[in-house]
Amino acid sequence: MPEVILEHGSEREARRILGVTIPKDTSTDLFSALILADDFLKNGGKAVVISDFLQTENNKDLQTAAAVI
């Protein structure tokens, strides 16, 4: 399940949050993460995806999701 850990934050806030974020051993749904990022980036901005990029949750095409954003 994709998770947003900072919205409308500064670079300083992002660095602080990334410094205390603990990795989780969960299934991966990069397709949904890319679609969620697109929802947040309608007015511009950047999204950072931190992942091992091993798709485990569904078989949706990541290139299709990437093309959306």
C-alpha cells in the first residue's frame, strides 16, 4: 500500500522525515504508487519513490502507470 509521508513540506522537513523513516517488509504495488503520485502532482512538483522495485502485489504494467505521469 503506497504511503504519503509528507505533503507540502520543505526540504528540511523532507530530510528529517527520511532520516527517521524505517523500512517495512511489505508487498510492493508500484503501479498504485505511481498513480497516487500522479494525483498529487497535478499542479507540478516532485515525487520520490523509495523501493527495491520488485513488483509483488499485482501484475499491472508499470510502463503504463509511468506514462500517466
